[in-house]
Amino acid sequence: MIGELPLSRMRVALRDGLHLSHTTAGELAIPWEKGRSDLPIAPVIDPHGCIIAIDKRVSSSLLPVAEPDLSRSELRNLLDAFLSTWISSTGDYILEFESLFSARVGMTHGVATSNGTVSLHLALAALGIGPGDEVIVPDLTFAASANAVIHAGAKPVLVDVDPITWCISVDAIERVISPHTRAIMPVHLFGRPAPMTEICDLAQQHGLFVLEDCAEAHGAKYDGLPIGSFSDVASFSFFANKIITTGEGGMCVTRDPELALRMKMLRDHGMRPERKYWHEEAGFNFRMTNLQASIGCAQLQRMDEFLEMRKRVDASYRAALADWPGVVFPQSLSSRYEPVTWFSCALVSPELRPLLIESCREAKIDIRPFVNALSTMPAYRRFSRKCPASKRLSACGINFPTSRKVDENVVGRITEIFAQVMRMPAAMASSEAFLRQNGM
């Protein structure tokens, strides 16, 4: 017996995926005591001892800004990988995930890694970028983009982002190209594509590598082509808050078979695949496990479903907050850009942002600020230059909860909180000043 559930019925539940109305196995594993009313969830058990539903008490726990969307498909694959005993860095799911994901983004080779940050590091190492080299990186991005360059021994050259696209621009890149520049690292921020056709043309003119950081934009396109398909190497992250996830995990994709082979060798301690324990150079242990890849394969099959769900969530926020002039959503781009929603996000007055975040948190709703501009933080000040657009967006941006749990009740509650905060006289004045300063 497991609790009140007979072992035979638990086996049936596992076979069927242990998933009811988007409830995961992890949720079912939360300890439960009959009669307790303070727990966030509890199983509903029929007279035969079988779990038939889950009673969720959403108000008793914080609604996170993001969470993985797992189903019986992921659990089925995970159990299959587990029972196969191939739970480490070799197995059929790794090969399948590399093949299917690289094809999905328009590349021919995939190299799965243990996380997204090391996929950037691996790509830089495979391209031969190191001490004395410069890599152009947008100032508004998560720290991993710059960290990978630093850990490769190179220098990140931080440049401002375009205030409309929120991504690095060709003009900004062109201004900082030097004899030491070896690569450009566009980051597709919050699902919004950078202008990759123009960036690649500029890189070709100057003999530079292009390494796309696609961590936040699975499925986005530019000029009709998937982001990740433009560059010498593209890097993806599969962290738990990403559009598809493996828990941790990442992948490099490329069209160059020799580059793919080199990345696979470096990923596995610098050991040649055809000659066991023969190391031609000091490599890394950047490998993904077969367990992670099994989840990734199931997630990839559901990717279009995730993208559609996130699109609906973003549309619901836009509709609910459209009448509030102090809440500014990202501008629509030309038809060349086909963004996706990673987080639904908006800009608000920097004076109001802490009040809005704290008020939502008191209501057990997690709203997050944008990442800090790299040039404002101690770790990167030695690489900094003036980046006004990056600094402004960093100070004004908020990310709304973006998951399947966001329904009309959640959006309505957030709208009520925003209305309460923004109706305060000081808040209204702050919002008006914010709109004037930004030409809105």
C-alpha cells in the first residue's frame, strides 16, 4: 500500500502517466493527511482507493512566475529511460532529442549539454575563441551570456539594445567591431528575435562568427526562418522556466559536421568518440543525461501546444490591462519578426514597479522585474559603456506569471491589484511622467 492507494492501482496510475488535469506526479507525491486543509493540494480518492482527481487550493500557495508543464508523456518517457538503466550520458533518448530538436530549428546537428550556459561555453571553445578575443554581447541579457565569454577567456563587449525590438542592433554591433572581435552573440530576449539576416551579413563582411543565444525564444522566427538556424552555432536552454524544459539542460545546434564533432569531443572530456579514453585536449564534462533527454523528447512533441498557451496568456493580460496607460506592452514589430511569448511582459514606471511587485506578492502572485543591465553590476563594470535603452528597460520591465495556471481569475486579480496601486495620486503622477519621458 502507498498511503490509501493499493500498489496494483499505483502501477496502473504510473502506466497511465499519473497525470490528471495538468497535475504532475510531483504534486501527487506531496505528503497528505486526511482532513488537512492547509496543504496546497490533496488527492481525491474513490471508494476503490484510486486517485481520480486533485483538489488544488491555489490561494494557499504562491502562484509562480513560471513552472514546468509536465504530463504523462514526460513521465512515461522518464520511466522508460529509468527502466532501461541508461540513466547517465548515453542512451537512445539523447540521440533522439538531439536529432529532433536540431531539425525543428532548421539545423542538421545537435549537441545536448547539461545546461544552457555551458552550451554557450562549449560553442565558444569549439570555435577557438579565447584570450585576446572579443565577443559582442547585448547589455540587456541574463548574466550567462557574458559569463560564458569570460569563462572562455575572452572579453565580452557590451552594447546597448534597440528600444523597440529589445535586442542587439546592427548599428550597435558595427560601432564596436575591432581587430580583436571574433564573434557576435545576439540574444533573442523574451522571445523577440534579433534581426538575424542583417547581423549575419555584417558578420560575413568582417569574417566574424555568429553564436545565437536562443534560451528564451524557442519557436521564434525572423524572415520566415527559425531563430537558431542563422548562425555558425546556436545555443538553447531547457531550464525549468523555459518554453520546453528538461529540468536543467541545453543544446548547441549547427550545420557544420566537423564543428558538431568537435563540440561532442569537448563535451566529453576531450575524448575522441572512436577511441575510448584517448584525450587529444583537455575538454569538459558538459553532458546531458538520458533521463533529461527523455523529458525533452516529450516536451518537444508538445512545443506547439506550449507556444499557443503562452500566446493566449499574453493576450489575456494585454486585453485586461489595455485601458491603463501606465502599463506599456512590447510594441508590435514588422512582419519580418515572428516573436513568441516566453514571459508575458510589460513596462511600468520604475517608481511604481516595486509597489506593484510587492502588492502582487502579498496576494500570493509572483511578478518579477527584468534582469539587470549587465553594465550596472559589479561583475561587468569593467566592460561597461553607456547603454541607455538597456538601463531603461531593465528599470521598467516586469514579467507576469506565464503558465497554464493563469486563467481569467488570476488575470482579474492582477488587474485589480494594478488598479488599486495605480489609482493612488502619486502613482498616477509617476505613470504620467513615465509616459512623457518615453514618448508614449
